[in-house]
Amino acid sequence: MTDPLTFYIDGAWVASEGGRPYDVIDPSTEQAVTTITLGTQADVDKAVAAATRAFETFSQTTPEERADLLDRVIEVYKSRIPDLAKAVSQEMGAPVGFAQAAQAPAGLGYLMGTVKALREFTFSEQVGKARVVHEPIGVVAMITPWNWPLNQICAKVAPALAAGNTMILKPSEEAPSCAMILAEILHEAGVPAGVFNLVNGDGPTVGAALSTHPGIDMVSFTGSTRAGIAVAQAAAATVKRVHQELGGKAPNLVLEGADLASVLPPTLQGVLANSGQSCIAPTRLLVHDSQAEEAAQVAKAIFESVPVGDPAEMGAHIGPVVNKAQFDKIQALIQSAIDEGATLVTGGPGRPDGRNAGYYVRPTVFADVTPDMRIAREETFGPVATITRYTDSDEAVRLANATEYGLSAAISGDPAEAAKVAPRLRAGLVTINGWSGPVGTPFGGFKQSGNGREGGKYGIADFMELKTIVGEPA
């Protein structure tokens, strides 16, 4: 890979103007795995200038030309999946097998879904005597997280390219190397100079510079609700479009009478996969009084069957969480549940047995959790599930919706009965006996889980402006 201290701006790898070094930590060893540069306002200005120049020509390319370009990106991406998976595994702790099977292919899925949607997208339609057209919005800033880094980067880069925009990416400083490899992929595929630019950095400096920059037309952010609010406030002065996918606290509404042994494993997999570091993880089990004790035993068996191990090794285990800040937050929430009277079913505070270093978390289940407890309200982002009892379906729905978030919700049980409940849940994604959505469908949240959508034609549309043209000759 290229020199990790450099940035990709205007088609070349260049040194920062005044940036400072930052060690990226391997969460399994707590040691530095690489060193990057945290950028400056001057670096952002240079990238915006390059993107602005490139927009003049790239915005005028045809959809067919952009689809062909994405096809080339896809082919190069496939050849780099081993490199991408290794980078993700080292920097955010995903076991290498999971990184190869899920983390790296997730980005590929967005690229493939977008090029299919692009070839089917309606860019112009007649409305009476007017013509309504979709046009690229301009220069797009992208600020992405560390938990599914390639997924969230490609969820923005793919539709931005498809729409004819130019862009500046600030990936998470916790998992930057896969983004730098993606820059190499885009360069090899022939993305024109200035269309895609990458500046590493932190939120208070590079993130803020992108959000406030008058030369940027849109900022697309994925991360916590707290940080998303800061981005929106910073962007407000220039009235740029703000597109956000934020936090979640997904319920798993288990219907009364459900066969728990068959319906809970698919959804609880979403709490354990990626060490629980998924914004749609259905961590809040809502279970009828009559089945609460059985649910605790089923969840206990599932969580105790999952080993915690070294991300560099192949196997069906989970790895550490990304960094000390996340580890400490999860430990504090686990302790808060104990202090507030929840029943610890399995797991608990501290590292798993045999792990004296690394940010490893014990897979944990709590029963008798009430809605007022911190662990029922705050996004845990670790392999931790809670069980809350309900007495009837109306109370179950109220509990499911009783959060500031609305990114996703799961329903476990009879699909026909679940289909009746789904319209009552305030979430952008509702899954039945599962926890994730298919490629090409819109992804985004209600309430404080964000605004706008990613995926398929919906993602392309969100990266475009609408123009009405009146008076054209017939």
C-alpha cells in the first residue's frame, strides 16, 4: 500500500500541510499497527479545490459512462478483497474470516447494487408541460465510521459517483487503511483526478472543516447521534444538504408463543456478529411474561457458545471491540445494569478468561431489564443483549418504540402475525426472523437515527438535486 502518512488529492498521493501523526491501534494487542497523519484545514481546502475543478467535467458525463466506470471499480475491488479484509481485521478487530466473508464484501455489495440501480434510474420525466430532471448535487463531503468501514464508505462513494458528483472522504481515524486501499482501487479503475479525494483526520479538525466549508454542497455522515448533531449544526451556516445515518437501539419484539429455540438464534446473531458493533444489532429482546425465563435460558446458551478470540486467527469466534474508549463505555453500561438491579444471566464485567490484554468483551445477557435503565436506553455497541418483559402486544409495541432511535427493529415469531405488527414500529428497517436488509433497498432511520437513505435507486436520488425545466420546445 502507499505511504500511510499521505493523502489522496487530485489523483495523487501528497503530503499533509501541517498535519500531525496518529498511531492506529490494533485492538487485540493494544499496540500501534500503523501511523497516519491527521489533516488540517489547509488539506481540506486543497481537496475541495480539486473536487470543485473536477466537478465541471465529471458532472457532464453520461450515466452510461459512470456505470462503466463503476463496473471497472468493481473488478479491481474484487482483486483487493484479501488486502481490504486484512486491514479491517488489524485496525478494528474483526476476525479475519469474518472480514473476508462479510466486512469486505459488504462494500462490494453497495457498489454492485448501485451500478444496477444506475442503469435503471430515471433521470428525466415529463410532468405536464415541464420536465423534471435529476442532476448531481456538487462536491460531497463524506465522514464515515470504523465499525463497518467499507460498507459505509461504499454506501456513499458508489451513489456519489453514480450521480456525477465529486467528493472528499474522511474515514475514521480508527480504521483508515481500508479507505486508503479503496483510493488505490478507484485510481486503478480510472476514476478521474479530483473526483475522489481522501483526507485522514479527526472530527474536531477535518470533520468540522468539511462540515463548515462553503465549497461543499452536501455532507454525508455516519456515526453517533451526538456527533451527527454537531455535524448538522456546523453545516447549517452554509445551508448545505446534511445526509445522516446515526445511532440505533434496535428492539427484537418476540411474539407471544414464538418457538424461541428456532427464532432467537438468527436475531441474536446480529448482537454477536462484529462483536456487537452494528447500529442495527437487535439488542433489546422484548418477551412475553410467560416466556421470559425460557428466553433467558435460550439466550444464555447462544451467548455462551460463542468463543472470543484473536482476530488474526480463522474461526467462528468474535474479536475485540475497536478501542479503549468503546471498551470502557461497554464496561460502564454492564456495571450500570448490575447496579440498577438487572439480573445477570451470563457474561458480565471484565475480559473473558485468559485474556489479559486487548479490548475483549464477555458476551453478556441481562434479564429483568426495565425501560428506565441506562442499558435499555443507551447504544451499547458491544455483544450485550437485554431482556424486558411485556404483558400484551400493545405494551410490546410501546416498549419497542420507547426510544429516541428508529434505525431498525426485528420481530421474531410467526411471519403472518409479525407482518401485522411491522407497520406499528417506528423504524426505517423492520426485519422478521432476521436482522439485516437486502442490497438495493433503502437504509436509514426515523427519529434521531438520521435522515436520508442509502442503497439502490434511493441512495442515488439522495445524492442528486431536482430541477424543473419549463418552456422547452416540444
